[in-house]
Amino acid sequence: MARKSKRETQRMLRAVVVLLRNTTWKCGRVERLIVEYLQNHLVKYGTSRSSVREISQYFNVNGKSRSELFDALRRLERRRIIEIREI
């Protein structure tokens, strides 16, 4: 796995994640946690969107776990469960 550039990481942290489908079928542990977080965010605040920075702070990630989080977000986007929108 190649290391991401600082520019790409900062762009990803400024992005917003929007939950499109409420499913975790065939998802891994991190993907399930992300979808569950977005579901709870929808129930609490009435919106199914959250910033990537907020999600990373919630899961208290850094280093390798941050890249795992970014990879999980990309996998969920590829499966059209979430949408990542850049601001």
C-alpha cells in the first residue's frame, strides 16, 4: 500500500461523507462502524452527512488506523453506500 501525499490527505479531511444506503452487507468491521456512526448521526441531528475530520476525531485515529479509515471510506464509496463530496 502506497503512502498518500499530504495534499491528498488534507483534501480528504475537508470532505463531507453522505450516507446513501443503510446497509452493511459484506462489509468489514471498519465499514460497519462508519455506517453505524452515520446512522446515529442521522437519528441525533436529522442529517446523514458528516465531515471526514469529525469521523476521524470520533474514532480517534492516527497513523496506520487513519489510512485504514480512508481505505474503508473509499471502499464504501465504490460500493455506493456513501458519497464523498469535496468542499
